[in-house]
Amino acid sequence: MTKQIHKNWLKFSAIAISVYALLFFVGSIKSLRKPIEMVLDLSEWPLDGFQNYDASTTVLLSAILGGVMFGWAILIWLLADIYEREPETIRKAVLVSLMVWFFMDSLGCILSGNVSNSITNIALIVALTGPLWKKAKEE
């Protein structure tokens, strides 16, 4: 693994998180909710169309989640820009933040009876962390 690969992966992770963030944010706009409702339907298998944004509290939480996730994505992007200064510190910080998300989100899903989303999270954590598990080789 090279430092450039790590830096590129950080940016990939930031983009992936920002896509989810934007989906949740857009869910707060009534006419644009269909994409996030589809994501929620996929997250709570089986596909049945029962997930919706009818409750105002769901819309509020979607707006908050979209903002928090977008802020997290921007932070990761900016850390990628200064990666060369402290590569190990930045790699570990992002890796730990992704693992905390994985465990908290997955545990919450299990406790709320949505085990299928915790299984989906396994694929997401693998995609988001990629090569960040290993220290980059000195160039």
C-alpha cells in the first residue's frame, strides 16, 4: 500500500459517505423522498415498500442525519488533503471513526430488529475502509 492509495481511498470514502448524506438530506424534501425510501426498503429486507417518510419525526431525523454525515464526509476529504503531514494519525483517525460508525449503526439495527441492515453494513465497512487497514509503505 502506498500513501497515494491511502489518500485516494480517503477521498473515495468521503464521496461515498456524501452520497448517502445527500440522499438523507433530500429525504427532507417531500417531492424528492423516493430515493431514500428505496434505500430504507433495501436496508430493511425484504423489499416490500413499507418504509416511508410519512412521519414528521422521520423527516427531521433524515435532515439531521444528512447534515451530520455530510460534515463527516467533508472532514474525511479535508484530512485526505493534509494526509502527507501525518499519514498514520489520519489513517487511524478515519479508520476508528468508520469502525465506530459500523459498530454503533449495526448494534442499533440489531437492537431495533433490523438485522438485515447490519449485514449490509459489513459490505459498506469493507468498501469504505479498503486498504486503510494496513500502514502505507514508506516511499
